[in-house]
Amino acid sequence: MILLVPLCLALAAVFLRQEGEEKYVSAVVFKGLASLCFVLLGVLCGGGTHTAKLIVAGLVLGCAADVMLNLRWVFREKGQLIFLIGIAVFLSGHVLYLAAVLPLGANKALCCAAGAVLTALLMWWIFRRITAKKAFKIFGVVYIGAVVLLNCAAVGNLIAAPGAFTALFAAGALLFLVSDVVLILNTFGAESRRSLRITNIALYYVGQLLIALSLRFLGGL
């Protein structure tokens, strides 16, 4: 089971190389295989609890969204539409993560309030650094809002009930958020940089792997 971790990272590295060489079809294949690794890890680590099923479903949607985001380079004439659909699928995955962990906390109202404030501050900071169409900005606010709220819920659970599951899930959610911010800046910022793309992918896959691994310590929740 643990071999899926290095295999996932190795496949992600091959994906980055294929993408860098503009071999977009093979890049999609390797990215899909890398993402399949964290899905399988989640299935193997998870149990039959409601929380585990929601998180595994979120991992599956993340895998599907990974493929969609890169298909925009294969089907360039519909690239914008494919990108937006991919973001919508990612959002659905985050909603499932949120549905899994938010009920575990006691201060749901506080998490929601903190999420709203932090989202507003983060989007204000991001919008000062990017140029994007209105549709992308609207999607961005909703998407980042969901990810920030997920982080608030995960950190709240970690504070209220420290443990391997809450720690790994919170770390994974945080890396996911940072990865998304890097992706937005690199996609819609003044200049696209290869180093930021590598950072985005590295943080993303480590984050998803941590979320999948957290299921091993979920217990009966």
C-alpha cells in the first residue's frame, strides 16, 4: 500500500516532463495514472464509514478533475470550457471533503465565519496580482472559498481533537490550498513560470496523498 506514495510522485514527475516537452496526450495519461495512485491509496486506507466514503469520493473527483484540466491542452478549441468544468469537478470534490470533516467539529459557525473572512482577504490579495475574465473570477471566489472553509474546518478539528487523522488531513488540505493559489497566480498572473508549475504539482500530489493516508487513522468516525 505504501508503495503507492513513491509511485504517485514518480508518475507525477514523468507527467511534468511530458508536459514540459509539450507532449500533451501522454502527459494526460501519466497525470491520470499519478492521480489514480492516491485514489487507490484512499480506498486501501479507508474503511466503510460514512466519513471515509465521502473522502474517497472526493479523491475520485480530484482524479477526474486532474485529467480534465490537462485535456484543455489536447482540445485547445474548447480549452476554456474544459478548464471551467475541471474546476467545477474539483469544487465538487472539496464539497465532499467538507461534508466529511465539518460535522466532526463543534464550532461550525466559527469555522464558517473564519472561512468567509479569510477568503475575502485571500481573494483581495490574489486579484491584485492576476488578470482574468469575469467567469474565471466568479469561479475562483467560490472555489477558493470552499478550500479555505475546508482548511478552517480541518484546523478546527485538529485543535479540538489532536491525532494522526486530523493532523494528516489538515496538512493535506493546507498543501492543497497553497497549490491552488500557486496555480492561479501562474495561470492568470503576468508571467507563467515553470518553477511555479512544478511547485503547484508537487504540493498538490503531496496534499492528496496526505488526505488519502489520513484515512488509515480515521477509526470509527
